[in-house]
Amino acid sequence: METLDYEETTEDLKKRIYGLNSMIDIGKNLSSDLKLGGLLTAIILACGGQFQSSDAIILLYKEKEESPGFYNAKDENEIKIEFPEPFIEFVNKARETFEKDKLKNISGLKGAFNIFKKMEVELVVPLSCKGKVNGILCLKKKEEGFGSNYSEDEKQLMGIMAGFASVAIENARLFKRATHDIKTGLFNHGYFQNRLIEEIDRTERFQTDLSVMIIDLDHFKSINDTYGHMVGDQVLIKVAETIKSHIRGFDIPARFGGEEFTIILPETNSKDAINVAERLRTNIEKCKFSAPRDSSGEPVKFKVTASIGVASYVDSCDMTDDILLDRSDQALYYAKKHGRNQSVIFENISKSA
């Protein structure tokens, strides 16, 4: 009998050690990913692989001025999950894994229980870092054949994984703030400059093509002066969305400053680059905007056009990031000077000069 107890204890310890080692591996993997999208996917996959969860949902806490609260990380529409106020306070105090059923009989939390029930969530794992909750990990029921409930050991391991995940999410958010423009969500000027140097180096090493473009919104100052900066901001955001939706995933779009945008186009020659520029220009022109009502009571509708300067890497000269940007800027200046709302490539104006 004592031998049996010893064997059970040994087996139990082996499982715990294996679980802890797995958590360390997961933690290392999560800490190496600074892109929030890939990180969130990795967390969800870890839930399935380690805990046999049939599915998982991550709700991130966003401190939006107009509507702070929890949002589904995978929901591009960013619809807020309307938890009752006591739930947010409860999660901040709990800081540990709990079953959704625990909420059922707590005053003020029945609404949160109903939300989780509708989402088919069984287990809730707070994601906290530096003393505050920045999200919650919601696990659905286990896969068939792996039991109906999560064990206490599994809940403890989830708490460990949540610690790694929380730090990784916070690091990814800090990285995004450091490399992205807050208003448009595109990369910022500093990140663009660093990536351009890297892409030129890669182009030289592998003998590939490279192009850069600068996009400038025509008469943008008059939009701000006429309709106000809030409308101007909406124009910038919409144009940024248009740019992102009409380029490749590995292209590098950035807000260069004010109403100027830049894009690095790896492995793209001048002919293809001007085609991309024209596609962007025509789609920007198709965007519809409206300003607050005028004296007649009707919203003022308007459109925006863009001038685009394009330059491509040339291996016959000592090409630097400054030269490439200067050439695209010269092409942009030519486009603005000769009527606006057009795309111009540097090699064409250099031939005509």
C-alpha cells in the first residue's frame, strides 16, 4: 500500500515538473514576440496544447477616453463587452483563476456571469502586470476525451502562464507605442527611418528591388481651416486605413508627419511601384468624407486627393536612405507643382531634366 502511494506521488510530481517546464517554454516563446496579433494567437494555441481547451478568448482592457473597458482582442470592430462596473473591481482584486459559476451568487456580478455563459466560457484567468489587470483570458470547455473540468493543478499552471502572458502583452503594447503613430495606427517616422536603412542593406546583399513613395494630401490645411482639426483627423485615419488595405502585408507604411505618409515597398521595381501609387491615389480619391452640418442643416460632403512621389533603388550609385527619400520628395514636389492629384516617379523627371 505504501509502495502504491509512493508511485502515485512520484507520478504526480513528474506531471507537475513537466507542467512547470512547459510553462517555462511557453513563457520564453511569448516573451520573444513583440507583435500583439501573433502574441495573442500564441496564447490561445498554448491553451489548447497545454490544457486541451476547445477554444479561448482574450479580452483586453483598453483605457479609451470615451469608453474604457474590456474588448475582444480578435474583434476588429472593437465592440466593448459591457461588463457591470463591479466586475472590473472584482477582477482587479481577484488576480487568480476562477470558474464563471463563482460569479453567479455574488452581488452585482450576475450580469458578468450571463455574459460568460453566452460566450460559453468555463474558466476566467485575469492577466495582470505591474499591479493592474490589462486583460482576461477566457477558456471554454475541454476537448472531448479530456474530462469535463479543469483540475486544480491546471488552474495553478494557468496562473503561471497568465503571468508570462501579461508581461508579454504589456511589452507588445509598449513596443507598439514606441513604433506606431497613435492617431493613424501606421508606423511612425523613427521606425520608418530605421526600417528603410535595413531594407536598403537587404536590397544590396540580395540584389533585389526596392521602392519608396511619399504621399501628400492636397490642400489638407484648408480642410483643417474650414472644417476643424477633428474632421482633419478623421481624414488622416481614413486615408491610413485605405493605404493599409491596398498594399501587401510586408510593405511598410508610415505617417511621416502632418498630412504626409510614406511607404517602403520591398522587392518592388519602379514600374510596379508606380502602379501601386496609382492604385492608392485613385482609392484615396474615392473616399467620401463629411463635416458637421452647415447653415442649411445638411452635412457638408467633400473628397480628398493626393499627390505621390516615387523613387526606386538604383545599384549603379552609392544609394543611401537620404538619397532615396530625397528623390521621392523631388518627385512629389514635381507632382504638386504640375497640378496635384497625380503620381510621379523620379526617373521620369530626371530623364526630362
